[in-house]
Amino acid sequence: EGLIEGHVGRGTLVKRAYFRQDDEYDYCEQTTPSWLLGLSANGDSLLGQDERTLSGTMFTEGPQPQMISLSQSIPSASMLPTERIQQIIAESLDGARESALGYCPVEGLQMLRRHIALRMRQRGVLVDVPNILILSGSTQGLGLIGRFLLSPGDEVVVEVPTYLGAIQTFRALGAHIIGVPTDNEGMRVDMLEAILARRQPRFIYTLPTFQNPTGSVLSAERRRRLLQLAKRYQIPIIEDDAYGELYFTEQAPQPLKAQDRYGNVLYLGTYSKILAPGLRVAWLAAPEPVIERLALYKQTFDMNTNALGQWIIQEMLSTGWLDEHLARARKDYQHKLTLMLEAIERYWPRETRLYIPEGGMQLWCRLPGDMRARQLFREALREQVSFYIGELFHVDGGGQHYIRLSFASVEEQQIVEGVRRIGVAMKHLRAW
Ligand code: PMP
């Protein structure tokens, strides 16, 4: 009668009822079809249930009122551009039916590409429309470039620690990942050189500006050196610049690509952090032949990126609204970082070491003494607060004593309360 089901390794269980008993769909999607059992694990997310919970990749829809999530680096609800989107749709959608709601060129809406190229030139990157490929999120870009350049077993270089999503993507493609240590000036480029001299990785993945998770910025000298190495060893660099426009300093940091004279840098930008991740619009800036080949490749996966999202962003760019929004976002996140630091000072033990960023959305913290992030996380969940544990960002098994807090994802009051709750969890773990 479909009331119980067996799971390999988990036993026989009474089924959870997702639908009413008399619903004809009651059990058809809950059992494991036999053809699935024979498949290899290739393409799995490579995170077990435990890690998925720990990493917050078990996304929940809508707010969970009790839980304060300092996990994801996303704009808080109040920073999402709802009113502006409503206005754009109300005022202009009728006149832009075809571009906003039809299929569009796989490379992306021409106008959007033009605006992006212009903005990149203002940031010192000499690109034009043919150098821009619009993507369904920079995650798609990592996957496309990865599939394009890698065969299973190939090596790639990443920073330690680095962005969790990139680790997952490269692993899912069968890559062998080599980690290069980082310090407060970003990747240890001196150590990279030794790796390149001995091995033949297919590319270097780096986050030079407001690194995820550490917040560091790659120093000018190391940027020069990194580009020299790319040239000498003929190896492409993927620059992931998700946070570069969220700076708190007077001067805007330049992308690494601004100094790329040989087309070795494949630059990924995204609107997920500066506007809204739900729009799923990002871009790749790269030499034209690379864009041409990746565009053909992309077409087989999604035909084209969400045209409505592209069109909305194009409208925001053409009126200059995005710059106003960015100015607000920078102020808001800097203020939230200050609040977070004050709350940490008040509620956490003194020995916690903080890596204070000059932009971005996250604060990297070394926990006091021998306190372990995993244990703290479990204690913190009981206090209804979450964050990312350091291990998730490490390909070398390190990071046990580190956590990453997002100061952008919640409103002001929740920052202080979230930090306070973590302080309570720390107290439970050890008396200091
Ligand atoms: N790169 C970095 C460094 C990120 O932090 C994120 C989002 N967490 C992404 C890429 C993915 O962004 P997108 O939504 O554009 O796929």
C-alpha cells in the first residue's frame, strides 16, 4: 500500500506522507527507482547530509523566524531591490515584451553586455561587447570553464581556504585540487611558483579581491607576480570577483584582469551579491575566441540566461540606478560590519582573532584556543544561530578552528543578537 519503504543502509521506514492519502501522486516520487541504484556517484554534490546542513546548502524557502543565519553571503531582505524591480516592470515591460520574455542570444542581451563592458572599462579592464558572455550565475561560469578545460584527473590550483562552491564544482568534474596557502595579502604566490614548476594544473582559481572566506585582498606585488607566472607557464587564471564592487575604502579596488595584457585571466562577475541572487545573472569577461567557444558550449546547457533578469538589470544600469544602489549597499554593509565587531568585542572571549575586511560581506574568525568550529556550530544551532565552519573552505583538511560570519545577510538587530547567541554557545563549550 506504499506505507513503508526500504533504503540501502538506512533500513525499512514508515514513509513520510507528502500528499494526502487519496492523492494519486502519494508515493510515486518518494521511492528510489531501481535504475538509480546502479548509477555511480559521479555528479553528486559531494557533500553528505551533515556537510549540507553545516554549509547551509539545505536552503529553506522564506524566513525562519527564530533562526538567525549568518551563513550565506547574500544581501539582507531590506537590500533586495524589490521596489525598483516592481517599478521597472510596471513602467517598461509592456514595451519590451520580446527582449524580456523571449529567447535571447546565448551570449546575452546586447545592451546588457554593452553596459557591462563599459563598467569594466571604468574599472580599468579593456573589454568590449564581444568579450562579455552573460551567465546564469557565476556558478555556471565555473562549471562551463571547468568542463571546457578539464578532463577527469586533471589538476587545478585553488587558494586555501577558498570558496566552497568552486571546490564542489571542480570536484564534481573529477578534478584533483591542489591548495596554495594564503595569508593577509592573499594567495602565497611564491608557493604557487613551486607548484607550477613541478606539476601541470589546467588553471588557477583565485579570489583576489575580498577573498571568500578570508576577506583578504591580493597585494599589488603578488598580482604582478601571479600574472607573470600565468604567462611563463601558459596557464589560465579564473578570477572570481563576486565582491569587488562592495568596497569600504575611498578607492575602488581594480580587478586582477585590469593588468592582464595576454588574455590569461578569465574574469567572473555576478549580480548575486550587488543586486539579488534570485535574478541568476552573472558574466564572464575573456578574450573573444574564448567567449565564442564557451557560448556554443553554454547553449547546449541552457539555451540562454534568464532574459527577464537580464532585461531588469539592463534597465537598472541604463538609468544609473545601480550606482546609487551600490553606494547604499557599501554603506549598509560597512555599518553592519562595525556593529558585528562591536558585538563580538562585547560578547565573545578576547582571544578570538578577527580578519577585518575592507569590503565584501563576510568576517573570518579564528576561534579562541582549541575551540572547534564543528562543536560550536552544533551548540550554536541550539541557540538558533548559524554560520559556516572553516573546514568547508579547506581542501587540505584544515580550518577546524575557524568560522565565517556573513554581516550582510541579516538586518542590524539580528547581527548583534546573532553574535550574542554565538557568545552563549561559546560559553557552553568552555568557561573563560
Ligand atoms: N563566487 C563566490 C566567491 C561566491 O561567494 C558566490 C556565492 N556564494 C558565487 C561565486 C556564486 O554566485 P552566483 O550566484 O553568481 O552563482
